[in-house]
Amino acid sequence: MSTGLDVVQCVSAASSASVSVSAGGGPVACTASDGTAGTLAVVHLDLSNGANVPAFDYSEAAGFWGTAFCSVVGLYMVCRGIGAVVNFVRSA
């Protein structure tokens, strides 16, 4: 069983082409803006997890998450310190 998606592409020599498909799933027509007929090509988009896709690296993801979490906590501490200084100056 193939995992993927077949897409119909209209190939025409004209600069702009329009594809018309009937609502009932009937015939597909490919006509260019100047009235010439184009050709239909079926392109298969593979959605499978092929051998060239690396596996999910949990240790690298944990490193990214840890860096982001520490950055947010550090930014919170810096902003809280700035707020304390501003409140001190305001009350003085």
C-alpha cells in the first residue's frame, strides 16, 4: 500500500493555465488562457517516513527545551529586578 497523495498538474505552453474539474469527479480538463489544450501530469507526493529521515533525537530536544525554559526564567528574574529598582526609585 502506497502512502502518499496524487496531485494532478496542468502543464501548458501558455503563461497562465486554468484547470477545471467537475464536481462529480468526472473528467478533468486543462485549458490555457489562449484556448489551447494543455497536458495533465500526475505527481505523486510521498508521505512515508523514508530511510533518509533521521529519527527523533530526544536528548537534543531536551537540550532545546532546557535552554528555552532557562531563558524564560532568566528573563523573568531580570524583569522582576528591574521592576524592583523602578519601584524603589518611584517610592524614594
